[in-house]
Amino acid sequence: GENVEQHPSTLSVQEGDSAVIKCTYSDSASNYFPWYKQELGKGPQLIIDIRSNVGEKKDQRIAVTLNKTAKHFSLHITETQPEDSAVYFCAAKMEMGQAGTALIFGKGTTLSVSS
Amino acid sequence: DAGVTQSPTHLIKTRGQQVTLRCSPKSGHDTVSWYQQALGQGPQFIFQYYEEEERQRGNFPDRFSGHQYPNYSSELNVNALLLGDSALYLCASSLGRRNEQFFGPGTRLTVL
């Protein structure tokens, strides 16, 4: 089945710096890759996603890149702010001929932005 | 527009007991997925309901069962609770076969 690995597990940056989180997946049939932000005591919030027919997608300070050949995708946050501090999860949609849209998640990256 | 809601917020049970968690999807959504999130881990897929049927299931034992009602709300039932079932249980809603899933705040289950 699909397996998603995420690095690093923790990331500390200064306010205004950029942050990059990387994920790899195992199932070459996967075609949908969302990123979620989870703050303490809350459920995961969808912040950006990318489909396999696109190599890069941007939304203000956030961008995601996808390399299908290498089976990895990355989240880039520019001009980080203290409110960006949270746990970030990457995910891949499970394929293997299934009819549903289940997501397989990485183990998360705790991002700390200090001012 | 109400997002995904879950109840209760917190729950404490003892080993061997049974528990029922509830979820109401985002307005306009008809698909509900359940995930288990252990402390310090990413969410793990339990199962997904669409048109009142279990459409997809993850690697969880039969002690975990669910139901979806005609109004698209859903329940997650766990029988014979184990200490290892302590976790945050998340509900996510989506529309049909669309990929985007939106999560609720979760139910924190503690098994003593």
C-alpha cells in the first residue's frame, strides 16, 4: 500500500525566513497530494494541494512542488510569521484500484517561527 | 456555512467498554471519512462512508464500525475498547469523488 515519509520532524526558523518541508510517497499511481496545518487542539486545516498533472502551485506565501519521477513533493513557506507555527502534514490519496478517496498521511513536521 | 462538527469533544472510557462518536459533515458534502490520530502521529484512515455504505476501509479491526444516515451524518463505534484506542478521532467530509477533505475538530478519547 501507499507509504508517505515526511522530513524534517521539527523545523525552527526566524521570522521572515523561508521554511521547506519534504515528503516522499511510494505508490506511483497516486495523483493527489494535499498539505494540512494543525494547530494545538484543532483538526487539520487544508492549506494547499496539488494534482499529478501540475508541477507547482502557489497561494500567496505558500507553494507546493511535485516531482512525479522522483515521487516527492515539498511545501515552501516564504516570509514566515509567528502565526505559521503549527504542525504540518503532507498526504497522498490512496489508489490501488479503490473507489474511495482515503488519504495516507506523513508523521508531521512541527514548525516553530521565532520573532 | 457550518463546517464539520463532531461530538463529544472529550470522552473518557474504561477498557472493554463501547463508545459512539458522531460527525456532521460540512453543508453540501455527502461523504464522511474517519481517521485516528495518536499523539505525535499523523492521522490514520479508518473508513469512508458514501451513500450510507462503507466505500473504503483502512487497516483497522472489526471492533471499529460505522454508519451513515440519510442526512449524511455519521457515527463511529468502537467495541471492546483497548488502552491503545486512546487517540484523537477525526471526521473529514467531502463531496462525492472530489479529493478535497475538510476536517472537524476531533473527539479526544481516553481509555483507562
